Amino acid sequence: MNMIFSAWGACSRNPKRSRGSGPHRREKVVARRICLVAFAGALVLLTLAPQATARKVVTATVNTSKVHQEIAGFGGSEAYFQAYLAHHPFKHEIYDALFGPENGLNIDFLRLQNSFRYQSSANFDPDTVDIVRNANSLRGNPITIMMSSWSPPAKLKSNGSEKNGGTLIGKDGRYDYAGFAQYWEIAVLAYRAIGIDPIYVSIQNEPDMTTDYESCRFNPTEALFNGDSFAGYDKAVDAVYAAFQKIPSPPHLLGPETTGIGYGTVQAFIKAQNPNHIYAIAHHLYTGGNKIEPDSYLPALQAMKNENSAQLRFQTEYYTADGFITAEMIHNSLVTEDVSLYLYWPLTWPGENGTLINIENPADQSKWKTPRGWSYTDGYYALKQFSYFIHAGYRRVDVDSSNDEVKISAYLSPNRDKLVVVALNPSPKASNTVKLNLQEFAHGQSRVYRTTFPNTPERFALLGQLGADNVIALPPRSVVSVEITR
């Protein structure tokens, strides 16, 4: 604006009259015309230039005395394509990317598919054994296993097939809950015998959904539900729980692992199941909101917390192809529903649409699209901004922010010697700045990592330590994680 006023002032001055004529007078006229053109150009530049808006610095105060849920961990699923991973020529690179405490996601949980089918061979699931063995080796301690079933064996199904829904087979005029429970008891013992110990078990993945792949339907009870009649999830859980009590250190049951948290379905299942038999409520997130608008889930997430405050809540499967939306869904689940566990689907899968690592067919390397047959996706880095730092036993603590344009959460280690702050900037255009008030952690040693989405070179980039002012910069659609040790 000063430039424009200066140009106008120069053009509007009345120069002294010249006594003569000819060249000297023409020079003055030309100079005045040039000046007016410059003034007009300055006006055009002012009109076209973007007008920067001053943004307030967001102040976030961490209150470690106000404690929320205890974290069980982060992780993901390996199902259907275990062979791609176990037989990949660069599998040790992928294993390190998934489970490595230095270079990888540093996850604590692995959700597995129950593939036991009464095989006589002890080597009935060698690919899963390879995955778990390598995870444990990289971690230096056993990874926590959650096991889920997409379908029981066909002989236990009403339709005689593991696919296309169906329910439990009938026996002596009733559903065969006893046979189903015995199957699960034998399966857990068989997996333990090959070195895989399921600490948590979900008896059925998405019991509310019929699919053309492996599936098995249950209703909350044997009563008619949404017009359908199926075996009762409540009786199936009770039967498996009783069978597990015969096993040393019995697995904990999770349920109902419904497709999502919309339409009242999960509430109906929760109401029917015996809370003394279920260690934690488990669910997915494919219903309850709009997949491209993470905040549309907030009412359903809040309802899950309000209606089930006495029980732990685990989010055990969800995916989206958008990396930043993945980070928002994790944040919203942790902060609004107070989930203790967040699992992604899947860890590895062919293609880039929704997986954490795109893995290509090791048996057909001629068709590889990547140099080494695998690649990272944005979702990988979204999960890593949480999973790399926050582990079992951490507690979410309160954060008081001066502006909700930035989503901020904080987590305190069991020994209270580490604090992790994760901040997200959802704006697609505007940058944000956050000043952290860290209370007793104000003078601790720190490290700051940032990922900016989508598909930028800045992926889990180490930015160094916090400055003396404890200020972090958040470009549009970025996630920053700060770990402070005192």
C-alpha cells in the first residue's frame, strides 16, 4: 500500500513550468505518463495479490494431573495375504518397517486370522508363524496377539460353506454352541503349540454382515433382529468363555466386533452380551459417520463412551485411503470415545488403496511396479505418528487448547518420565502455530517429528528439538509428534 501512495504522490506533483518547448517538455509529459502507468499497475497488483490473514498462535496447556484412559497399544491386521509377506524376497525389510522399534511402526498389537481347520499337521499355519517369529525377534519381546475369525469351519455352518454368511449349524433342534466353543478351545491350544499365543480372541469378525468371502452371521440373541433369524451371539460368547476357562491363562474375549457404530447395531449386541465375559468392547468404524468427514463420527463416538463408560473400548479394524483422515480418525477415537486400542486394516495388502504397506506378489516379480516389490503409503505415516511413541501403559492426559482449529492430544508414560504430544492441522490451506505449555516437562529433552499430507517428501521427518519457546509449526494437513523426556 505504501508503494501505491508513493507512486500517486510522485505522479500528482506539479512540476515547475519549463520556459522552453521541444524535447525538454516532451520528456516531462512522457515521464508523467510512465508514472501514471506505474500507479495503475500497482493498483492491479494490490487487487490480484492474496491477502494474508494474521493467525493467532494456538496455546495448548498439558495437564498431567487430569488423566483419561490407559492405552493398550496400536497395531494392525495380517489376513489373507500372509503368504505374500512370509515369502517375499525382501520380507526382512518389510518386517522391520512394520515391527522395528527404530525404523518401523514400533506397534504393540497384531491381529491375526484364525486359520485352524482341525489340521493334523502341527505346521498348519506356517506363514503366520513366520510373521510372528520375526515380529518378536525385532521387538525383543512377544507382540500382543489378537485373533479373530472370519468364519468357523464349514462343518459348523448352516450353509455348509465358510463363505456367504450362514450361521451356526443346528444340532438336536438347537444351534451347536458346544461344537463352536470346542472348536475355539482346540484352535487356541493348536496355535499355542506353534508359538502363537492369542491373548485376545474375537469369536466372529463382523457378525452383523453377510459377505461373499468368509463370514458367519449372529444376532445379538436368538430373537429376530432386523428381520433375520440367526444363532445368538450372547450364547456363543458364553459357551466359548466357559470352554476357555479350562485352558491355563485363558484368552480374553473381545466383542462384538461389529461392522461399525451406526444404526444401533453395536448397542444391541453390547446389551445382549454378558459384560463379565467380555474383557473389552470391540468394534469397527465402517458405519457411524461419513468416511471422508472424520468429525461426522463424533456423535457416535461420544455415544459409545457415554453408554459404555464402565468397559474398555477397542477399535479393532478400519481403513481409509487418505493418510491425514487416518490420523484424524485415530485422534477422534482416542479423544472422543476414549478407546484404549486402535488397530488398522490391513498392515500389508496388494495395491495402495487403504493399506499401510503396498506389497506385490513375490511369485510374479515381472509385474512389480516398485523396485523392491513393496512401498509405504500415507496411512503408514499417519499411524506411525502415534504408534512409534505411545505404548501399552501410557495414559492419555488432558490438553486445554485456546483454539480447536488444531487437534491436540497428549500421553504420559507409566513412569511419568515421558510425555508425547500429537497435534494435527486439518486445514487444507492455512498453516498453524502451536505454543506448548508443558508444565513439569517444560525443560525436558525433546524430539519433534512431522508428516505433511498428501504424498509429500516430509514423511516422519525429524525436525530436531523444541526451541526455547516450545513452539511447533503445522503446515496445512500435517501431523506433528513431540516426545519429551525429563
